[in-house]
Amino acid sequence: MRILVTGVSGFAGALLAPRLREEGHHVVGLSRNPGDVADGGRALVSELLEGDVFTGRGLSRALRDVEVAYYLIHSMETSRPPRTDAGGGHGGFAGGGARIPLSFPERERIAAENFAQAASLAGVRRVVYLGGPVASWCEPRAQGEASESRHLRSREAVERVLRGAIADTVVLRASIVIGARSRSFRFLVRLIERMPIIALPPWRRCRTRPLDGRDLAEMLRGAGMLAQAAGRSLDLGGPEIVSYGEMIERIAALMLVSRPTVGLAVNATSAVARVAAAIAREDPELTTPLMESLGGDLLPGGEHGDAHLRAARMLGVELHSFDAAVEHALREWEEVEPLAAR
């Protein structure tokens, strides 16, 4: 089978592509900057193409004869200048010559519309979209700020666009994924490494179900292959409910470091996100939307639901524990880069 994996240089794409190739599929990798894909990553796909879902550049070629396409792209980064696109795709600014930078939800929508149109024209049978938490997961708990999130709304908007174009689109919704290359996990590890005392806003009490990256790769594979997954929206999560404060404490313990935590009385999301981004050397355009979504619990299936367990069974995956996920991620990380705190 000819399969397209977008975002192949990213965390999820790099996990999925070799899994598909092991099964004998012809895996086409799509990257905006193929030079960013390390030599080892290039060896994990059958064919590596350059393309950009935001401008539409290269999509027709990449999707030619593809049966299943994985949409593993998110756009929480700084707006890029528009580029000339022979295919008539969108640029990075709104309003003709006004040069007003587009917000990330607008960029996400434009990218999804370009991809959906190209996939439909190419006759793609199934799209698999890795999204994030949705509003139905939320139960407000933190005080001081509303739980309404651009991050959550944008993910749902992308779902609607892709479903509108390809009926068999499979939507996988996951919260935080634990893996050596997961930006959200790396962000937490960097904070633990670099802060002798960790100050946590009220969202420290909010809870989620962290998912092992190995389990995510298997679920992505199943979502593209299994007939019973066609047209479904599946909530993914690990077997444990963990608060963000507990998550940080347990990661620190598994790193064998001691980091006292101090609870803050207010969220002050914008300021906290920018300070945390500076400490972790991360882009604040990533950390701010993520922290905006932490106004309440993000629990797939709800606190007492089992939607995440039913999804795992459907996709043939036995879930790893949170501690096992963290241990594995830290070992993989240290194979290529030492952790200063260890």
C-alpha cells in the first residue's frame, strides 16, 4: 500500500513511518524542510518529498496514488512570510498588502483545507488525523481564568475540515504524549532540569491521561489499517489519571532529582507561559496555547468513562503505565543527549 506520512520529521511521524515500512508498505514522507530530516530518518521512509500544507506546495505530487494519508501537522509556530506557490495556495499573512500575521488557528484551518482538497482530488481512501483534546473532555477546575482554549477549538475545526472532504477520516484525540522527542514532554523535563524550585499555577491540580509514545505509534498504525476504525473519532489516553503537578513530581523522581514545588494562587497564563518558555528555551507560541488549555481536566472519556480503553482494544494496543513511559523516554533521550540533572 502507498501511504503518505506528513510531518515525518516530527515526533509522531518519526515513530509511525518505520512501523509502516516494517509491514512492507511504500511510505512517502512529506516535510516542509527535508534537510531537517536526519539521515537515519530518511532511511525510515521509502520516499522523502518536500511539501507544505500551508501553501499547498507539493501536495498533488505527494498524494498521487496514495490510499491512506496521515495528517500529523500542527501550526503553533510563528507566522512565516508568504511564498509564491504555483498551486495557488495561501500565504502567511492576511489582508492583501496589510501583512497582518495570521493566528495559529487560522493557519491550522488553511493548512487543513489545502490538504483536504488535495486528498479528495487525489482519491485518497482514508485520512488519519492526530488531534488533541476537545471541549467535551473538559471539566473546569483551576480558578482565576476561563478554560476556553484556542488550542482546543482549533483541533476541532481541523477535524471538521478533514471529515468534510474524506468520509473515512479517522480522528485520534490525545492529550500529552510521553516520548523522547515529544515537545510537551521535553518542555516538562527542561523545566525540572533548570528550575531548583518549581512554581506551579492552579492548573497543577488539573488532570489528564498521559499516553506512551510507543502506544501512540501502534494506535496510528491501526487507525490507518483496520476496517472497524473507518470514520471513527477515538479518544486516546494512558491507563492512569495524573495531575500536572503529580506528573512533574513523578518525572523528577524518575530522573533521580529533588525539586520542591510551590503552588501559585493565580494562573497568569500569558506571563507564566513566557517565563517557562524562556527557561526551557521553547517557543512561547507553543507554550502559551498549551497552557491556555489547562483550565480544567482533560480526560478522554471523562473521569469515569472507558472510551480510551475501548479505543486501545479496538486498535489492538496494550497500554504502558506512566512510569514505564517516562523511563523509556528518558533512556531514549540519554542515548543521544545527556540530561544535566541526572
